[in-house]
Amino acid sequence: MDNIHFENQYAKVYLDQGLNTVFLEYKSKVPSHKDFLEINTKVISCFEAAQTQKMVADIRKMGILGLESQQWVADVLL
């Protein structure tokens, strides 16, 4: 059973409880760094809540990341 942690028009973050894995599924292009941060901050909080280190991300519809978002991924998410 999936436990949706966050969802908006751009992405969905959920936990597959059977796999104990966080899933990030982009639905469309993310228009701004602010929206990107909102989504990925929810990914981090889902990791913390689930106490897991496993993640699957479907980024096919995400679009191109701006430099500020790329730097945030390198500094914070990874």
C-alpha cells in the first residue's frame, strides 16, 4: 500500500510501504526553484519519517534543472 506524503500539480512523493522505499514521481515540468525546493524538501521529510535510505525517482517529466536547483541537490539532497 502506498502512503502519499505530498502531491501537487508537478509531483507526487509517496512511500511504498512494502518496499520501504520513497518514490518521487514528477508529473510535469517544475516551473521554479521555489517549487523544486518544496517538492524535494518533502522527499527529505518522507525519508526521515520512514527511516529508510531507499528512493526511486521518475524524472522524465521534470524538465531541466536551473543552476540554483542543481547546486541545492549537490549540497543538501545528496
